[in-house]
Amino acid sequence: MPEAAVSETDKTSHIGWQGAIGSALLLGLSLVFMLGGLQLGLGSPFRLGTGAFPFISGLLLAGLSTLNLIIDLRGSQLAEVPDWIGFLAISAALAIFALTAERFGLVPAAFLTTVVASLPDRSLPLFKKVILGGVVATGAWLLFIQALNLPFKAFVGV
């Protein structure tokens, strides 16, 4: 069907369904984080365990993605076409963090996660993505290991 023959309502409903699919995928991803956090252990309110951050992050993501899913299914005119490349990069970055944090340590995992998550951004050159990864990895070390004294290893084997 030629582009001119597609009504504005058809475009909006198509975008709304894509947004709903993206929201549902984020909801599923949030459940994975929450289950992973529960398996790692939440700890207590005064001494958080290693699973507290992924669980709380997953809980917040579940709430936001549920809200977004409701808005998308109601056919809001504000819907945009989801950035599937960005979604895949974030999903890959989270998978990389899950696979590398225990094997290599928090600092390399945070570095790789940041670099992979920033890959779709064409406005940032690769060397600046590497610098950003270093800054985030250093910040993660300072916050989670030094300030909060969480039981993460900065580097495994060092």
C-alpha cells in the first residue's frame, strides 16, 4: 500500500503495537532481574546483599514497563517507533554484565557493559565510549565497593 494511502490512525496503531511489544519485552527482562536478585540474596535493609540492586532495578523497570504497556495498549498518540537497535544493545550489555561480573570482577563488567550499551550512539566516537566505560567502571568501584562496602570483587584473580 503506498505511503499516502495509509491513514494516520493506521500508523499510530502500528506504532502502538510495536511499543507494546517493546514494553512487554522490558517487563520480561525486569522479571529476569528480579529472579536473579532473589537468587543472589537481598540481605537486610541495613546490610544489602548482592541481589538487592538487581532486584530493586528490576522492580522499578517492571513498574515503568507495565505503565508504558498500558499507555501503548490504550492507543496513546504519543507512541514512537521503538529503537530496536538500542534495545538489543542494552539487552546485550546486561547479558555481558551477568556473564562477566562473577568471572572477571565488577570493574571489567561495568566497563564492558557501558561500552556495549553505548555502541549504537553514532554521535560518540569509540575512544570516547572507552573513556565513558572507564569513568562508569571507576564510579561503580567507588560506589559499590568503597562507599557501600558491598561484597563485590573489583577484579577476579588480582
